[in-house]
Amino acid sequence: MSKFDASSCMSRRTVLIAAAGAAPLLALGATGAKAAKMSQAAVRYQATPKDGKQCDGCKLFIAPNACKSVDGTIAATGWCALWVKKAA
């Protein structure tokens, strides 16, 4: 006769709760990148550099005039609050 060890098995309830929690994350991953873009006003975008920082030096900038996180046409000399320095 073998003893039942509750700590070594996973209940059906645990599996169902984990699956239910993972479903929204999978759905978010399936949406297009376009849906995640923010408006220029929301990120305080400006078409001129700020403190020596400009879009063409940002890791989110997509040449010649787009951004991974900001919607619309982006100037290479622009700046927004999401600016992150490109890796060297």
C-alpha cells in the first residue's frame, strides 16, 4: 500500500486557477504592437531635442520616422518622456 503525499501532487483546482490566470496574459501577447502605442500628447512628444536627447539616440526609435511606443510620425530630432538611450 502506498501513502498519498499531498505535497507532491497538484490539485485540479490549482491547475485550473493557473490556466485561468494565464489566459489574459496570452491574449495580451497576441495583440498587435500598434495597440500598445501611446499618443504623442500622452508622452509629451516635441519635435525638438531636449537636454541633448533626441529620438535618433533612443532605443525605441525606428528610422526614418517612427517609434515602437509612440503613435504617429516622429522626427529624428524629436524627444518624448519615454526616451531611453540606445545601447552602445
